[in-house]
Amino acid sequence: MKRSRWTLLVSGALVVGLLALGGTSVAGPVDEPQGRQLTGRDPRPRPPLGMRVRLEILVGGKVLPTVAHAGKTYLPVPEVGAEYTVRVCNDGPRRIVAIVSVDGLSVLNGKPASEEHPGYVVAPHSNVVIPGWRRSMNSVAAFRFVERDKSYAAKVGRPENVGVIGLVAFEEQMGRPILLRDREGFGAAGKRLPSSPGRVGSVGTEYGREIDSRITYVDFVRSNNRRAVTVYYDTVNALRDAGVPVDGPSPMPFPGGGGFVPPPPGYTGK
């Protein structure tokens, strides 16, 4: 499990939920009976607790459709210059902390994204809408689709992962935290979030206009239950050139009508 020193409660019209801040382990001695330290994640395997997490990209309040291809999920950008928001949905029974990256950078501190970075906390059967890069406790800079060289990542000298939006979510640990004798194996860098494939990334995300988004601190302890979602985005033409079938119809989960399952040809009932 992982315990964060600080956590942030997010309020306001655009972002509603919780934000968890913390490093790989507790920074200083906390609850140390007989010299032991509280740190890291619980190494004992725990069964999933119905964790159901979704990542959605919205423009004008509408969810953008994605395309599944070769084991990856792609997002055709409808218009370069459009502002967008990221929505993390928690359909499970416990709170989650959602660590979100855009173009390989944390949306909370602008550093190369890591699973150990801060994240938004989402209540059970709820969602958090993230409208931009966090500037302060009170505001964010809007996400906006722009040409690669105008993206925030390119302007800060980190363009190598332009074109990807990532989510890693951890379910909240319930019950008493485990006490570990040392902190070995819990490096501060942690696992990095997925990077962009080679031929996608002509479009990136701008550090846009300032938007009100207020936050405050709460507490959160991470369990080992983890889910990851990665979306690669670019213009329709760029995705088409990369071989992504953006022109085909989307699969339909319920294409037919009612009734029962008919037998196949040659079925005899034996």
C-alpha cells in the first residue's frame, strides 16, 4: 500500500472530487513502534475489489469517440485549437486516486509523469473532470489541442512523448496499514506512465488560458489494486497515415434486435 502525506480536495464548477499528493513513501518517521517505519505498498497480494475506471476526453462537454487498433486506443482530434477536458470515472465501490499525464507530463506538477506522483481522488460511483494543467491551489491552465511545437511539453524541452494521455488509478486501502522494516525497493521515481508510439504526435496539448479550480488537502492510503488506461491522440489524417482505421464504422455492442439465440446451421440438438 502507499500512504500520502497530503491529499487535496477539489471544488469548483469544473473539477469536483479529491486530489491526493504524496511521494513513494512517508517522508519522515511516522508511527514508528520499535524503530519500524510506515512506508511503501502492502506486498501481500489482495484480490481486486470491483475496480472499474474509465478515462474520457471531452470537447464542449461531449465525449470524443476513440478507435481501438492493434491493442491500443486512439483518439482522433476533431479540431486543432479546441479546448478539452479529461474525465476520470470511478464506477467501483471504493475511492481511487487517479494519476493523470498529458504528453508524458504530470498534470499536477509538469514533471515527467510517474505512478508515484500526486493524483486526483475520485469518490465511488462518481467522476472528476480535469480542465487543465494545475497552476496553483486555485486555478489551472486549460488543455488545448495545438500543433506539436506549440505544446507545453515542447516548450519546456520534453517533446518526446507528445500525443498521449495516460491514467494510472489505485484503489484506496481499507483497514490498518502494514509496517515495513525498511524502505528498500520503493524508489522515488516509480514507474513512468506510458509514452507515445513513434508515428503519432503531430498534435500536442497547450498550456492555455487560466481557469478557476480550487483544491484543499485530505488524506489517502493507496492499495495494490491498480488499473491503467492509455489514449494516443492525433489528427484524423495523422492517425490514418499511421494505419489506424479512423474511417471505418465503430463496433456496435448491440447491433441486433431482441429474441433468443438461434441454433447454427447443422445443429441437431445433441
